[in-house]
Amino acid sequence: MKLSPHRRRSLALFGAIFALLGAFFYAALRTGPLAAVPVVTAAVTEQSVQPTLFGIATVEARLRHKIGPTLPGRVLHLTVDVGDLVHAGQVLGEMDPVGFNHRVNAQEALLARAHSALAETEARIAEASARQDFAELQLRRQRALFATQTVSQEDLDTAEQASRIAAAAVASARAQQAVARDEIARVTADLAVLRQQQADLRFVAPVDGLVIARHVEAGTTVVAGQPVIELIDPQSLWMNVRFDQSLAAGLHPGLPAQIVLHSQTRRVLTGRVLRVEPVADTITEEVLAKVVFDAPPHPLPPLGELGEVTVTLPALPAAPVVSHAALRRHGGHLGVWQWEDGALAFIPVRTGGHDLDGQTVLLNGPTPGRLVVTYSQSPLDTRSRVQVVSTLVASRP
């Protein structure tokens, strides 16, 4: 049967349309929205995990020294600037003495006068003691003569009176000696206070340290206790770290830590947990800890610099674990996609610790041996068609 040219053109057109529809559906099923999502699966294993804690930290100094005057006055000069390294005992500056030297000199003169008064009273004691010895000798002689009726009662009474007067003179001289010694002690104490105040006019570094602030400049009038210079002990640098409370079980002093400072991202510094603060942050639900360096970093980081701290916790008992990449959020819940008998199911889970290799402990959910999706080409849902592959091929842009 011979077809007309019009019939042949119609059949060719329909054939082309069907071919295009077939190609479209084939492409949709292979690469379009209806295509199966390539996924990589892995089995849940049972093993012991040594969990780690990761936290953001700031550099702080445990020992900060704020140095200032004990008396009000004017800053005369400062010999150090911010960033200078100083040693213990180094003079960092000085207050204007404002007549302190004259006061010290006057007090020293008073002390010399008190010593002279003491020497004078000691001489009086020696003189009075000599008079007393002579009076007692005379009294003994008069008593002996009175016993033989050689002298009268009046002569004996006179000798006894002279002895008592001599003894009173000695007692008076000794009292004056005590007063002189007390005066020396008082003047010496006052002089020591003045000398200490004079020494306090100098700002002296209490430890080897780094100057981090000059709060005032020379010529500024300050009050007692106002900080003028502030320095830190570089050996006392530590990291103030915040850890998630839900993952901080087992955190205790002495655990090893790795520290990465933002200014030294290519270096991993070692340290240890010095203490865990007894008060947590109720707003952020974080535990606070102090981590010290095994050796001070060089160069020294500025206070307040951020860093990351990773603490290795004690190993946990053997439990089901999965790769951290298998954890997904679906419907507001944390869980894993389980692949079993060709079907995909979302299983909510609770997690325990995780280690540096990315292994996370499962407290519930799939048992060891079950397959879970670790990687997928695109997000999954309960209606997703999946194709299990060994590796994912990066899609072309």
C-alpha cells in the first residue's frame, strides 16, 4: 500500500516526537529530578572511641600586675613603654618626691638626736650609779661606827638619806634611758615608714614580665592605688575555653590539649587542662575551663586573641559508632539514613563523644552491621530513589 506524501510526513513527525519524549524521560530518570540519588553507605561498627572536645578560646594572663603609687602625687617620669620586656626589680618609673628627701633628712636628724639623748642618759646612769655605790659605802661605814657609839644617830640618818637619794637618782636615770630608747624606736619606725614611702615612689617590676599598658603619662597627677603601668608574666598565659556542656562529660584537670592560635594557624601548640571552672555559663550552656601551654608560645600572642582548643578525653567503652558525615537533620531531629533491603529509612539517634577521626558514638539507633548513608549527591527524604555507589563523582558546573 502506497502512502501519500502527506501521510509519510505525518508519520515521520510523530516518530520524531516520540523519540524526543523517550529521550526526555530517559534523561529525567538518569540525570533529572526523577533520577536516583547516588549514595555511599558504610556499616555501623562497634569500637572504643577516644572522644575529643573542641572549643573556642581567648588568650588571657593568669598573673597581671597593676603597678601604681601608694600615695597621691604627680608622675615624674616613666622609663618603659608598651611591649617592653622587663625583669624583676627593674625600676619602671618614679613619682615626684615633693619634699620627701627633706622629710627623710629631718627624721634622720631626729634619730641622731634621740641617740644623743640615750648616750646622755647612759652617762647619767653611770654617774648616778657611782654616787649610789659611794653612798652605800658611806652608809655601811656609818653603821659600823654607830655600832661602836663613835657617831651619832643623826650622822647615821644622814648617810641613809644620801643612799636613798643616790638610788632614786639611778632609778630616774634608768627611766630616762627607757624613754630615750622608746623615742629611738619611735623615730626609727617613722623613718622606716618614710623610707618605705620614698621607695614606693618608684615603680618596680615585681616579676619578669611584659608591659601591656601605660595608663597615664609623665606629668599626670594620680591618686593612691591608681594603676600607672600594667604588666603580665608571659609564663602565666593560658586559654580561657568554652565547651558544650552536653559533650563535656569526663573533662577534668590534667587532660592533654592541642591549641591553634589564629595568628599562628600553621602551628599546633600543646598544653593541658589546668582547671575546670565550678560555675558554668547558664546562657550559652557552656562549661568554662583554663588550658595552659606546655611552653610559652613564641612570639607571644596578644591578650584576647582567639584560638581553637581540642582536648582529648579518656577512652569510652566499646559502642556502636558511625562516621560523623552520616549524621543528618530531618524533620527537626538528628539521625541517620539507614539502608536496608533496598529501602531508605530515617532513624533518629542520640550521640555520645566523637574522636579526631570523625567517629561518633551512637547511644541509640542502628546496631553494629547495619548500613547507613554516609555521603549523598543531594539531600535525601523518605521518597528519594537512591543508587548505592562506591564513590561519588563531582558534578560538573
